[in-house]
Amino acid sequence: MSFTNPFTINNLVYFLLFVLYELLYKIYVINKIEWRVKKQILKEQTEVVESVKSFYIEKLEAFKAINNENLEKIKSVNNIETETLKRALDKLLTLQLQHRNEERQALVNFISSCNQWIFNLSRIKFDEYNIQKIGDLKIKISNIRDEYFLNIYSERLKILLFITNHEVNTSMNLLVDEIEGYKNNMENILIDLLKLLEEQHNSEYETIEVFEDIGEAYVTNYAINNSSKIKTLFLEYKNFNGESFKNCMLQIERFADTAKTYLTSSEFNKP
């Protein structure tokens, strides 16, 4: 029968325990070192991440600041452009309103001048002019183209400049043609009267004393007596004056209707 050596067993146990301790200790140390390494790596990674994050945040803030600055500049430019456009639109609207008012006033002034001139011309008293009033007749002939007649052409030019409406311009030209015809006929017939009066006045004459119920009087007998020609010319004057006046007034009414239609049309009142 053999016996186991207790010392040897104890030593073996101690040895195994020591080996186990060493193993566990090494595992602990290795784990601790690994943990510290990982912690350090994590710290470094965190610092890198934070650094990168800070970098991009800084860049983002700078970008936002630049964008905000650019946005403010764009807003400022837009505000300036908006105000400029608004002022331009206001100015355009004012010019449009002014232009419309000038169109309207030109039409009104044209009709008024035509009407006044025609009435003035129609009131010429042909039979009031005789040898004693040759000077007055000359003045009347020169005054046919008075301020109203000049105003007709002045306002006509404004209408041609401001208004492109075909109906308005056509009606206006027809009225001007009628007025021109009236003027030319009146000038010609008064010039014919002036020639007859001057011819008679420049001829030889004699003054004869006569006695009437009212008393003593003097009569001038001219070598050339154009009384019958003047009477015939007077009848011609009456016929043409009435006809020309009527035609001119009719044309004024037509022009007034055309102008009224234009002033109430969408063409004139367009925005």
C-alpha cells in the first residue's frame, strides 16, 4: 500500500492556485489596459468628432452669416428696385393721366375754337361795307384768320400728336376741310367786294347838291358805278354763307359725336 505525499499535493494545489491567480490577474490587467486604451481611443475619437463638429459648426455659422448678409443685401437691392419700380409706375400713371387730360382738353379746345370762329365768320355784315368803309373791310379780311382760327390749327396739331384713333382724326380732317372752304370762300367774296368798291372809288366822280324834304344834301356820282355788281355779289354771299355755316355746324356735331365715343371707349380708358 502506497501513500501520497501531502506536501506534494499541497504544492500542486498552491501551484495551480498561483497559476490561476496569475492568469486571472493577467486577464484583469489586460482588460484594464484594453479598457484604458479603448477609453483613450474613444476620448481621442470624441475630441476628433467634437473638433470636426466644431469646425463644421463654425463653417456653418460663417456660411449662415454670409447668407444672412447676402440675404440682407438682396432684400436691400429688392427694396430699392421695388421703390424704383413703384416710382416709375407712379410716374407712368401720372403721365398717362396727364396725357389723357391733354387729349380730352385738346378735343374740347378744338371744338370750342371751331365753333367760335364759325359763328364769328357767319356774323359778317356784307351790306355794311361801302366806299366810306373800305378801310374797315380791309381790316375784316385780314382778321378772318383771327386767334380762334389759329387755335383751330394749334389744337389740331395736339390731337394729331396725342390721338391715333382713325375715326377721330378722319372726322377732324373733314371738319378742317369744311372750315378751310368756308374761309376761302369768305375771303374771296370779300376781296371781290373790296375790288368793286376800290374800282368805283378810284374812278372820276362829281358831287351834286340836292334838296330833299329833310334839307340840303350832297350826292357823289362816280364814273364807274358797281352797285348792281355789288348787289349780285351780295346775293351770292347770302347763299354761300348760309350753306357753309350749316355744313360746318353739321360737321362739328359729327366730330363731337366721334370725340364723345372715343372718350368713353376702352381705347381711351385703358389702364
